[in-house]
Amino acid sequence: MSKRLQPKSRLKRTAAAVPWLAVARATMIVGRRWNSLSGKERARLTALVRQSRGRVSNLSVKQRLELRRLAGKLDLKGMANELALLWRGGRRRRRRKRR
């Protein structure tokens, strides 16, 4: 007897479509930057972000400067570059030569 193929649930199809290796690598990249901060700095950064509730204007000038200093230690621009390379599959875009 042949078994009838049952369609996968939406959750299973979505989970199968997620590039889990890329997610793991991205987690490693972000984790490496996060762990570069001391425990005290991580706690303070977390407190500032919570206090701001996603809006920097909710912080005082002194707190904004502290948040900027801590974000600078995370090197967010460098992290974004690493994640972009991961997104493109590790390949750099090739530029076409102008004629």
C-alpha cells in the first residue's frame, strides 16, 4: 500500500528554508563583538538600551555619549561588513569595467 504524502506544515517549511549555517555564523560574529566588552560594560550597555526604549532621545546627553562610546567599542561598522559578506555568501561584488 502506498502512503499518502502529507504536506508539511508552514512552520516546518519555514524552518527547512532557513539557512541555519549562516544564522550560526552570524551569531558567532555578534557574540565575538559582544564578548569583547567587559561584563560591567555589557551590563551598562544593556541598561542604557532598555532605558532608551529604542529612542536615543529618551537619554540624557551624558548617557548618549556613554552609549556612543560603548557602541564604538563594539565596532558596529566592522560587524556590519562581516555580516554583509556572510549575506552575500562570502563573495565580494565584482565591478564591471567601464569601456
